[in-house]
Amino acid sequence: MSKYGERTYRKRISSDDLVSFHVSVKETDLWVSSDVKLEKEARDLVLNCRRQLEAYIHSHPGFSTSLLPWPEDPYAPALVKEMIEAARKAGVGPMASVAGAIAQYVGAGLLSLSEQVIVENGGDIFLKANRALTVSILAGSSPFSERIGLVIPVRQMPLGVCSSSATVGHSMSMGIADAVCIVSTSAALADGAATALGNRIKRKSDVSEIASRAIDVKEILGGVVIVEDTMATWGDIELVEL
């Protein structure tokens, strides 16, 4: 897990009916919104996540560097099992799903205390709200960047919306996409799938074929791929101009 710079895009997050707060533990840096301020509870959940992950990596050093799916482990802690399963379905190493898995773990934990919860972890998001939400897509220097958004209806939540990019942020990508955004009922899977799909985009022409090459997993509802001035979408998603 690597460190990265200030997330200035958070200043543009609007959730007037929710209370928002920052939670940071080592490399884990979350922006959380909920009905009431749950900073301590969110921090405790993050600490729990990190204890599970750090203990597993200590006893299984290869877990943190593997670029291939990790073998199923019935003795792994809950968070790690979620990462292993998500990475297996996406066909990537388990750490490709870590940000989404942590966002999901914290968000699901807070839902026992708040009807509405949004957890953002470096552009990977867990969402559960009582109204439709719009998620802006950041795509570097592409003309589409922050000019289109994904509309997330209430019927789809709770939901994970996760992104990977070869040109923005800290994501590790072997492709050239400015943005690969995946919508899934599992934030951990959305995170891993975004990485996997981003790795496949080697040239601009790949974007036109992306719908047929997208990962066919029932928990994935759809996605968006952007390379420069070219965009492809598929699945049960709705875009809106911002």
C-alpha cells in the first residue's frame, strides 16, 4: 500500500444532507459521509481492517506483491477472504481489490448506525443512500474528465463504484486508459475488475471493443472506459452531463 498526495477532489464532494469527515490510519485515507458523525466508529473499523490485512501479510509475505489471484484460504480473516474472492473473479492479484474492500468493510459496518453511508477511498467508493447519487468521473486530461457522471439509483444500492487509471492517481495499471470505472454490488470486485480491465487497454482502438471484452461476472452491473477523447460504456448504467 503506497502513499500518495492530497486528494483535492474531495473539496468538490457535495452531500448537504449528510455529515462528512476524514479518517486516516497509516496509508488508509478515507472520506466518509453518514447521517451522523461516526468518526470514532469508522476509525475502529479501519483499525480492524488493517489488523486483519497486516497480520495476513506478515504470515504470507507474497500476498502483498502477487499479480496473480491468490489461492483460496479458509483460515484467512474476513477482509482478506473478500479480497481473495474478488481478485479471483477479476483475474488479478489480491491487492488490486484492497481499496474497494476497505471502503466496503467500513461502509457496511457503519450501516448498523446510519441509514446512509458513503465511503471514498482514493476514488474507490461504497455507496448506500436514500436518494439517487451522481459520481463524477475523473479522467486526467481527457475532455470527458469531470464532465460526465454516473447516476446511481436507489434500487442499485448498496453499491461499489471503483476506478483505475494509468494517468491519474496511485493506481497500478499496465494499460493506457485515462479512466476505467466499474459499478458492482461488491466494491472489492469493482476495484479488482477496474484494474483488470484497465490492464487490457493497450491502445486507443481497444476502447471500441471493450463491451465484448468486459469481465463477465454477474455482480458487475456495468462500466465506463475513457482513453483521451474516446469513451465506451456497457451494462446497467446511466450517464449524465455535469
